[in-house]
Amino acid sequence: MGDKAQTHHPGAAGRALAADHPASVRNVVLVGHSGSGKTTLVEALALTAGAVNRAGRVEDGGTVSDYDDIEHRQQRSVQLSLVPVEWDGIKINLLDTPGYADFVGELRAGLRAADAALFVVSASDGVDGSTRMVWEECAAVGMPRAIVITHLEAARADFEEMTRICAEAFGGDDPDAVLPLYLPLRGPEGPDGHAPVTGLTGLLSRKLFDYSTGERKESEPGEDQLPDIEEARNRLIEGIIAESEDETLMDRYLGGEQVDIKTLVEDLERAVARGSFFPVLAAAPAAEGARQGLGTVELLDLITGGFPTPFEHPLPGVTTIDGKPRELKPCDTSGPLVAEVVKTSSDPYVGRISLVRVFSGTLRPDRTVHVSGHGLADRGHEDHDVDEKIAALTMPFGKQQRPVTHAVAGDLVCVAKLSRAETGDTLSAKDDPLLMEPWQMPDPLLPLAIQAHSKADEDKLSQGLARLVAEDPTMRLEQNQDTHQVVLWCLGEAHADVALERLRNRYGVQVDVVPHKVSLRETFATKAGGRGRHVKQSGGHGQYAICEIEVEPLPGGSGIEFVDKVVGGAVPRQFIPSVEKGVRAQAAKGVAAGYPLVDVRITLLDGKAHSVDSSDAAFQTAGALALREAAAGAKIHLLEPVAEVTVLVGDEYVGPVMSDLSSRRGRLLGTEQVGTGRTLIRAEVPEFEIGRYAVDLRSLSHGTARFDRSYARHEPMPPQIAERIREQAGDEV
């Protein structure tokens, strides 16, 4: 890694990178909370690798990562960005992810595309709960990880203390699996008493790496520095040896044998690659005019030497289109083509651009592939199996797209103008269509009800929304048949803001946000009777229909039951369906506050007809009038939907979360322990009370809790709330 490297060969700026073999590819995702410095670190690595001409800039003057206009305005990452660089002949695909919780879908896409993760931790902010949760996700699948500590220039930044915090947060039962490879080298104290970090001390090599001139220079430590180095070095060596495949090495080391540094480096690289040892490094951006940022050489060496190749990435489950399992060799460049769209975006000039990870085979331009998309119908994505032609393959770099000739298994590439492919879709050979198991995506639980601002916007709205959800599978589009609202379900307020801005600026659709309506119902609380009389004689053909009905409540979920008990032909047989049609039409409109009537039995008891003036329309009207009269003399319940809510939360927040659920008219059903330090809370809560729960829970738990909801049933709402709803309905009329 950094200790063993003597000379480095950065990639040339402006050159498109295309790997010829999976062994020369490293796919790395950067993870960390918002503001931890991920994007700045990516730009510093690109500068050191020679991919940009000055810090964070490509040839057209743009940045390599946060180049979207929305990101510029919001001053934060809102989408997954790919920045490819080359170091020592290895192509490194750096995947920069947003740190804000609303964009966790972009993070999950980055985790899917990567083979290893860099956890970026700010020395001034520490480790937050959401970062710990992502670490646990990576641990569950054995993804190799390393930790990079940033913001060491902060006045109270303490690398040693932050390393201890990381070991406590990420080490689990083995804190010695989280150890630094380098220690910061500080310069003279300034007037404020703060000593800036000017370089690093390599623990394995016992070398100093000075970055104070803007370029890495190697030197020997002074005698006064050696004791501190030896203490940290011995602990690091013991940590590496503990993970060694040579079981005799620890005994030999403790017996006084000097372990060769080459052996230590090889054992370190193997332990990192298999995800059992997690090195801690430090990094900082380059100063103005400098060629290298602090720690960037060491970090690039770790990625190329210690992180795994795509060969070591387990292949996600692959099936045929009809669901039969298909066994494939991992990362076989000559095997069947299996690639996955991990991100979809739109460019105003190029159109739709699909970022694709190739898992098997080799992707080439001007070939026809099969596009399979299954399993996201509940989010507004139709299942599809279509053939599409691959146009140009490109490698992104900021706003630029640089052409490449191919993409081998293990590599990432952009494909332009795949009109049907959406995020999560599988690309495979036309004559051998396959389907990859989708990755887990969070459910959007914050509703955003919208309507077109004008008639012109209404014409463009459906297309704009379709393109929006095609790009972002964490967004769900709902056309609510009960409330007649168009609802975008989002992950949070920031997610909703980005969606609205993209509709407005990218797709030219102006929309208005309106209050989200909950699907209410009405039902009879008591038995009641009603008489519908529709008699009109106004010259010409008249209208005559009379019917008498009885309405009684039924158990929840029964719907509407219509029973005919007419005797003696009081209502002719041909008009009985007309009465049923009329009462069902009125039930759909509601009888009290304009909400659908449910869970009642409507019995037709009697009626009268005229030999000439009775008609289908007349008896439909009479049926509706009879139901309205019955409702006028009965007690009507307003029914509200109740959701079953499960909240996974840290033990320290269980009390506040349970109190909050109770304040929302929730009924607590129980709790259970999940793993270490987590509790699952189950409750039933009216949907009226959880419209903004995605936002409120995040605030209550400092971003560490997550929840799921599912419809349970409709039940009567409290009288005082129901009365308020009725008054509002009356005002609207």
C-alpha cells in the first residue's frame, strides 16, 4: 500500500478509461453523513491520480462529482456520481454517494455497483447513527471497508480520539480490527495554538510522508518520534497477524521473531479484501496550486493493493425470465451478458443515460440487448421485456461523456438512449434473456400530493412523472382512485424538493403542492329505513318510481351487499337491478360527507311502478333517494384508515418513540429485541396521524430509526374529529 509504493503512475487527464480485464478494476463507494467530505475527497483523489488539471476540475472547468445544477444550488450531493481514475495501471471507479438520508436510494445503488466501501468520517462531527447502520449493512454481506478521517484542519480535530470512536462504533467485538495505518504528522503551532497536519507517519515502514509543499516527500523520523511510532506499530502488527492465514505467525511474533514487512503487507491486503480488517487513514484536499492532497497517495495505494477485484464480488442471484435459477461464473468476460442499470439520469442534450454495472460478459456498442424489468409495479414501474440497441458506450467525467469501445465484466459504463431501461433493470443477450435479483430499496413513506399548475402543464405532467420515477425507484407514483389525487411518495422533504425542481427545470412542468387527502369511508352505525319517491309529470313521457329500502351495518371489510325481498311484483323484476345500480352509485358518492359508503346490507323491501312512466333511470334515481333518506335518519360513522406501523429504533430512543406514537392516537401492540441495541416497536396508528411521520421520526431518533407501514383496516374515527371533517366537507361544497 502507501508504505510499499516507491513510484506511481497516475492516469492522464482527459483520457477515457476502459479496462481490458476485471483484475485491473476496483469499484469503490464512498459512504458518510452529509458534510463529511466525500465529494471533496473524490476530487482530491482525482487530482492526485492526474485525472484533473487542478483540484476538482476537468478540462471544461466543471467539477468531477457534484456537477448537477440542483447540487450546485443546494450545496450538497443529491445523486450517485461516478468518477473513474487510474492509479498504477488500475482503473478505480469512485462512486460518490449523497450523505443525506433522503437520498439513501442513491447510496443503495452505489453499494450494489461497488466491491468495497470507504467510510468517510469527519473529525469534527464523528460517527452518526445512519453511518453505523450502513456499516452494519455492509458487514451483513461481507463487503470490505476502510475508514478515512477528514477535516483534520478543524481546531479541535483529534485523529487518535476519532480512531478510538471508530473502533468502538465499527469494531464490534474486535476493536483491534479497526486500526490506523498512518498517524498524522503535525507542523508548528500557529498563533491560535493549533498545529496543522502537514504529513503522515507510515507505521509499517517507519517513514514520514510530508505533504507541506503540495507534493509527497519521504523522509526518516527523528529519534524523539520513534517511541510513539513503535507503540502504534506494534498494535497494528498484532492486529494484522491476528487476521493472518498463517496460524503460527502470532506465536513466532510474540516469541521475538521479526516479521518481514512484505509478509505483513500481504496479510494486511488479504484481510482488507476479505472484510475482516478495517484500516483507518487520514486525508485532506490539496492546497491551491498543489499537486497532491494529504493522504491521497496512501489511499489510492490501499484501494489498488488492498481492495478486492470484481472477481471476489459474489454475483447477485440470476434467473431466466420465467424464474428458473441460472448458475454463472463470477465476472466471466466471455460468459453470458448480465449487466444491471444502477442509475438512470437525463441529459438535456443526450437524453436518457443509464449507468450500468457489468457482472458477466462484455458489453459492446451497436449490439441489441434484452432489457428486463420486473418487480417494481407497486412503484409505478411496469414490468417489461423488450429488446433495445446499445448506442455509444461512454465513461462519465463531470458533465463530459468520453467514448469507450467496450465494458468488461466488473466494470461500470454509461449507455445512452436506452428508452425503456430503468434503474434496477437487467441487460442481457437478446437470445439468452436473464434477470438479476433486485437490490433492496427503501419504501418512500412521505406523501406529496400535486396537481398541474395550468392546462399546458397538465398535458406534460404524466410524461414528466413517468420519467421521474424511471430515474428514481425510491419514488412511488400513485393515482389515488378514492381521493382523485396524484401522489408522489418520497423519502423525505429534501427528496420531495428535488423531485419538484426536476419536474420544473428538467421536464418543464409546473406543479402545485396541495394537502394530501386520506381515503375516508362512511358506514351506518345503526339500522335505518328509507323511501325513495321519484314521480314527475311534466308533459310527454313522465317518470315514476318508488322504492323502500332498509339499511343495516355489516362487519368491517364486507363491502356493500344488496338483497331483494320484494314480493308480489311491487317492483317489476326488470327494475330491481336498476334500484341496485342507483343505491350503489349513491354509495360511491357518500351519504354524509362525500366519502364512499361501505360495510352495509341494503335490502329492497317494497315499491311501486307505473305501466308507462316507470323506467330504468327512474328507479336508479329512486334507489339513490331512498339511500339518502335512510342516511338522514341514521347515525353515520366516518371511517379512517388505520396502518400497522413497525419502527426499528435504537434502545435509547424506545421511550420517546413509544410516547410519540401514543400521542398520535396509536395503539402499541408490543416490542421485541432485534440484534444488539435495537428494538422493534409494533403499533396501529390512524393514517391521519402519520402523514409526516417519515420526517418526524428522523428528527426524533437523529436519523437512526426506520419504519414500515401497511394498511390494516378502516375503523370509526373519534366523534370530535369526524365532526370537524364533516364541517370541512360542508364548507368545500
